[in-house]
Amino acid sequence: MNIETALKEAMAIEGALGVAVVDYESGMTLGAEGGTALDLDLAAAGNTEVVRAKLRTLASLEIRDSIEDILITLTQQYHLIRPTQQSNGSLFLYLALDRQRANLALARHNLRKIEQRLEI
């Protein structure tokens, strides 16, 4: 599936506030949908630093593994960061969810399915 379709499917996840496909090497957003409650470009740039920091930490600890996803839990929102496997790890999906409306387990499952079908 292409980026546009992936973004639309991610926005169909219950509680979705916004979604973006981000290149963590440059911090640039390749596509975004939603985001009226938050600035997706700013969030993408900030979460790029989160991904980079976690990758540096894994390297420093000599952990030979890959990130499945990163969850940031706020009092009113969940923020999911899911690196893509198809892009040699240089892209990630970022999904912001309303905590009261979202089912976190189902959102993670659906985002994983979207990521697996995404073609860049």
C-alpha cells in the first residue's frame, strides 16, 4: 500500500488524532493526515530525536535487536512510534491517539498491520 492509503487506514483507528510517515535521518515528514489537535511536523521532528536516542542507546549497550515500537503515554494521549522494516529502518510511522477513545492493544496491532503492508 502507498503512503496515502496507509495514512487513511491509520486515521481509521479508533481514537486517532493524527498520523505521519517520517524519515528519521532527516526529520522530514513524507506524509501526514489529521493533526488538528497537534502540529504533526513539529511532533515528527521531535520524535525523530526519540528514535535516534533509542538507537544510540541500543548501540551503546551492544543490544543487537530492532525496535518494534515506542510508546509514549501522556495523561490524555498515547503516542506510538513504529519504525518500518521495508525502508532499511530509516522511516517510522507516528500515531497520536486520544487515550479515552483508543484501545492501545488494538491500535498497536492495526499499526503493525499497516506498517507491514506499506510500500515506499
